[in-house]
Amino acid sequence: MRTRRDFLRSTVLGASAAWTVPMFIDRTFAQMGETARDLATQPVTGKDGTILVVLQLAGGNDGLNTLVPFAEDAYYRARPKIGKKESELIKLSDHVGLNGAMPYLGSMFQDGNLGIVQGVGYPNPNRSHFVSTSIWETADPQNRSSTGWLGRYFDHACPGADPTVGISFNKTQPESFGATKNPGVCLNSPELYRWIHGGGEKAQAEEFFADLNQPEQDEPPMDGASIAMPAGGKIGGIRGETNLAFLERVALDARVSSKQILELAAKHKTSVRYDGTPIARNLNLVARMIAGKMPTRVYYVSHGGFDTHNKQVNSHDRLLGQLDSALKSFFTDLKEQGNDQRVVLMTFSEFGRRVEENESSGTDHGKASCLFVAGPGAKGGLHGKHPSLTDLSDGDLQHTVDFRDVYGTLLSDWLKAPSITPILGKSYQNLSLV
């Protein structure tokens, strides 16, 4: 992210057009101090209420090698090369075990702090990364919604909320944040991680932000006519937003904000060590913002690389190990802060993988998978029914739990939405996950 255009499109995309630039910066970053005034008007904020962290496993996580049905011969017949042996697993029941690369999650399960929802999917599933991700983000299997499930939560359950009611650390705003009023904010800069871990790099940070404020050689001067909305697919902005409104939201002076970003990033001190992986760094930032008493209700982070078509075993185990280590640091940090009881983390992936391994010792795009709901506030255990490995749909697992059941449960029971009907369109089965 080295260009000014990229910065404008990805760092604060989603901030309400109603805020002036200085006020937006003040409201976004001044919250971090203990003495900062509470500018949010919703009755409950992330300062004093529950917080949901949504963690995307991007690429299509292989649920069968994450939660392994070791007791079924059909599993080993379908996966003679990549199947996980019982001795490689953390046994959770007589039927399934957790991938051995996740010992911390195994301990969370034993302590009753990890819920695993089996067989999650939706009717008439799609194997396209883009389409299926959009379906999960909008909570609309017809893929026709112009807003996201979290954006609708912000609009309907958080009236008057600060723009920081939702914060994403993706390069672009997730489609799930798409809203009619308040789509949250998107903050992403690799340099921010250097400031946190690198010590005396303030001059480099200031130089980086100064460079961002210089026009590119092929970029026309900034005016309302020359700025267009980002292309390449749907993102979580404000529905029906004009180019001028987009300009008003993103035309901030980065040099003004850089000092405040640097100060807030360095404010929280922890004895917990985080790995240098992107997912660990992002969760580190989330922990810092929670410690700083941001009014944020939902944080969104992503862990990519799960499109495991080739030589899956080592890469998949590595990705799950990175996830496990990052979550260990994150929840240890939250406990040290005294905030662990307030945070629940939910994972999701756009689809699972096919039951049979392919000729490249990998797996191709499938349908149903599993997801995690983690934290002291979660109800541990196995939820839902594990899909059959023999009663398949065109070689894929058939879902036994609708993902909107998970969303509805967390919205009503954890985020305390007054009603999930305006958010999800109707009521869904409560899964007692929290």
C-alpha cells in the first residue's frame, strides 16, 4: 500500500460522509486515551459492553482436516494421502478430533471456552470464492443485497453510533459492513505494525505519510470529478454514495492522523508476545484498541491462504498453527487487560473443501464446513450435527446448520440487538452459542 490513491481507498473507507475530516480523526483516535470523552451516543458501546471479533479464514478452509471425523472409514477412503491420523489429533469426542496444529484451541475446548459449529453452510451453495464470500457477507443466499449483515446491525441496533462502531483491518472495507447510514471504518497500513514493534521509526512513519499526500505522476489533482468509487467488486461502503460524498469521507490529511495513530498504537503495553504473522499483528491491534476503550462493537480481521488445491497437508497445518498461536496471544492479552469476558470471536470461511482429495494432494472447492466461536463468553462444545461423509451432494458435504442461525444467535444473545428481523430478514434458530 504505497500510493496515495490506495491509502485513500483503503484506510478510512466507510467513514460517515457527515463528519468533517478533523472531527472524524478526533473521534476515531482520541477514544484511545483513558481521559477521552465518550462521543458515541448508542446506549452500549465497546467501552462498556460486549465485543464481537469476526475472523475470516479466506480461501475456503478445509473443515474436514480442521475438525476431523477420525471414527469414519469413509474419511480415510476419500483421503488416503492427506487424511489426518487419530494420533495427530486432539480428541474432542469418540467421533471427531481437532487438528493437532491447534493445541491452544484444544485447551479452550477442554475449558469450555470454544464452541465448534459443525456442518455450516446455506441452501443452494456456490463454489465461487467471490460469490460465496458475498453471500456470507450479506447473509443473502440470493446474493442480491446491497448491504451487509454487520452494516445492517450498525444501522438498526446502533443508532447515533460513532463511525468506529465497526473497525476492519482489511485492505478494503468488507462487504459485511455495507450500510445505509454507518458502515464503520477500515484501517490498514503495514507501516502501523512497524511503529508498534520497531521502536524509533517515527521519522520513517512521518515520511511515509507525507509521501502518501503527494499526487502520483499519473494521478490528476483531487477534485470531485476525478475521484471514483473503487472498482473490482462490491465493498462495504454507504449504499448509493456519490463520488463527491466519497471524496468528503477520504480526503483527509494523512500527516495529521499519523501522529495520533502512532500514539494510540503505542499506548497499550502488554507482556504478551505476538508472532510476526499478519493475523497475529492484526489481533494485536484489536487488543490495543480494546485496551484503549474504543467504542467499537465489531472488529473484522482476515487470515488468508486457505485455497489449498495443491500439497495441502503442510500448508494447511501451518495456517491453522498460525491461527492457534495468534488466538493464544490475543486471549492471553485480553485476560491480562481484564477484558477477556467481554469478547467473543467467530471464524467463518466462504466454503469448505470437497470430501475427496485431488490428484495434487490437495482439495478443491466444496460446500459445508465448520466454524469456531471462542472466548470465555462462548458456550463450549460441539454444536450442530456433523455432516454425513457418504450422503453427499455432488461430492460435497451437505450443510446441517444454516450460517444465519449463527449470525442470529450472536446478534441477539451477544450483541443484544433488539431484533434480528431487520438485520437478517426473519428469525432463525437459536444455537445457544453464548
